[in-house]
Amino acid sequence: MNHEETYNQAFFIKVSARIKELRIAKGYSNYEHFAFKFGFSRSQIARYEKGEDLRLSTLVRILVALEVSPKEFFKGFDL
């Protein structure tokens, strides 16, 4: 694995952990309930919370559902 792949993998793991953290903080202890309420497939949210690459438009939909700004979401990220 090259440096770029290692960086990308680490970045997506941070993104996935942040999505899960914010989902739980908003009272959705179960990712399936969150997915159903906001029109995501359960498998889609599960994949994203495991670190799979996601489209920017999907991340924006998730942030809107979580009522979180991009600035708040990425606070503390080492980009």
C-alpha cells in the first residue's frame, strides 16, 4: 500500500467514526433507525460507518440529517 492509499484509508476511518459518533449523539443508537428515517439504505450507512469511500453528495445528505455543518463535522481533522 502506498502513502496515498494509507492516507485515504485513515481519512475514511476518521470520517466513518465521526458519522457514527454524531449519529449516536443525536439519539440514533441504531444505524438502521437513522437510515430508515432519512431515506438511506441500511447497508449504505453500515458501509460508511465501516470506512467505505462515499460521495460528497452523500456526505452532505448525512450532515443535513445530523444537522451538522461541514465545519463542525471536520473540526479536529488533520487534513
